[in-house]
Amino acid sequence: NAGVMQNPRHLVRRRGQEARLRCSPMKGHSHVYWYRQLPEEGLKFMVYLQKENIIDESGMPKERFSAEFPKEGPSILRIQQVVRGDSAAYFCASSPWEGSSYEQYFGPGTRLTVT
Amino acid sequence: DQQVKQNSPSLSVQEGRISILNCDYTNSMFDYFLWYKKYPAEGPTFLISISSIKDKNEDGRFTVFLNKSAKHLSLHIVPSQPGDSAVYFCAASVGTGGFKTIFGAGTRLFVKA
């Protein structure tokens, strides 16, 4: 009964490269949320997806960032042309339904470092 | 614009004593509050929550108190154990269906044996 899985756990990219972060939700969960945690700050909501649909992306920067959750496979958060300010921990959470906040189960996170 | 603030970055407590973690919020629309616990290299895990219609919720050694007039909540851990050493995030949302949960910056708790 695996929990939410994220890979890679650590990712180093040079400025201008692309970063792809993957999230496999818990079995039976069809709702995925991405959060970003900058140093010394709390988790900030980025995007909420259901299978094949973006429900809310109001927390995601308009440029360079995109997310998808295809019918098959993991959810992907893609950051194009990374900059140093993108260095952060990115957490994915999943839930079985768009319900209570505590129903979100978090993955271990991907720590992105941009050099 | 920090809507949820945890002003103490860290707290150190002796094993067996009470740990009190504090949280303040500014948005009066928040009506559901949560505490998450996070160990290194792991994602946050839900600990306890409280609705704004209550002023106290208890679960074993963990109690959350809510003071709506002061826009303040606190998490009490009694007795504290070394395994409680972690980062604790306070979070708030509008309604329990709120996926746009707002998190505080966290307080790192050290429980000394």
C-alpha cells in the first residue's frame, strides 16, 4: 500500500534547463495537488489537477511552469528555463476526492537546486 | 502577505513537559484550521484539525485551541516525547473542501531526552 511517490528526490539543473518533477498519487486517488516550499517559508499551493484536467492553477506562475495529470502515468510538473529563484522543495499531495484538506496525503518532495 | 504566521522558528522542550506551538492568522474568512507534522526527508502528515465552530479539539496527547477573536490557535503536546521532534506547520482554509490551504512557515520542535 504505497503512499504518494515523487521522483526524483533531488534534482540539480543549470539555469536555462528544464526540470521535470513526477508524482504518482496513492492508489485509488484521482486528485493531485502541487505545492512549493521556498526556504524559510510555508508550503504554497500551485495547482490542483484531476485526471486529464487542470482544476485550478491560480498558484502557479504564468510563465515557464506547467502541469499535467494524464489518464495513464504520473502527474508531471514541468519548469522550463529554470532560474535560481526556482530552487525549492516541491511537494505533491493526492486525495481520493475534492474534500477535506486533511484528506491530502503528501509525498516526500523533490528538492530542486538551480545552479 | 502572510495570512498564516508562525512566529517561532524553533522551540526546545524537555521530554515529559508540555510543548506549545503558536499560530496567528489574518484572514477572518478562514474557518478550518489544521496542524501538520513533518519529519526530514518526508512530506507533511496531517496531525489534528479544528473547525471555527469549536474552540478546542483533543486527540490523545495533542490538543488544538482556537481563539477566534484573537485570530490565534495553538497546539499543545502533553507529554512531549523525543519522537515528537519535527517541524510543525499550521494551516488554514476556507471550508473543509478548500484545496487552497494556506500554510505557515513552520516551527521546528526539539524534544530533549
